[in-house]
Amino acid sequence: MPSQCCDHGKEAALLPKHRCKLCPTAGGGGLIVTENTEIITKRGIKKNGNLLYTLVPMQVVTQAYYDRQFAKADLAAAQQKAKAKAEKLGIQFIPAGNGQSA
């Protein structure tokens, strides 16, 4: 069953036994996904094989990048709106960050 733990897009999510690991040489940008393989020996014993590296299509990578950028912009706009409202009400605005809730 494919994993849905990351945003590599539909193509990567359809890979069998998709793992949410990124190749460190890919710069952590979600360019490469790895998949475990299995082999069956002549005696019928199932063993771990090599990692299968799959390049994520560039359209998927760029779309994920744009989605992250839009999410950041939406957050910044919401914080700016909340700050303006807080200033209007005369209270101090402390933005939530790093897992904190407001």
C-alpha cells in the first residue's frame, strides 16, 4: 500500500511500497524517492534487495514548491490581518511559531 506521508504528488504516491525518504544529494527538495525491493533466492527465501531510486517528475516538484510558497503567503497574510486587528483593539500581538498555538 503506498504511503501518503509526503507531497511528492500522485505519481510518487502510486509507487508500490513508496517510502518518504529523500536522497540527501537531492538537496532535500523532494526530487528523489526511494523504494525497498525484495528478492527471492533459489531456495525460496525472501531477502531484502537494493533501494530503487525514482526521480519525481519536475512538474510535481514545482507544483509542490508553489503550494508551499502559497501556504507561507497565506500564513503571512493571516498574521498581518490578525496583527492589524490586535493593534486596533489595543492588545499585543504575538504570532504563533514553531508548533506553538495562538
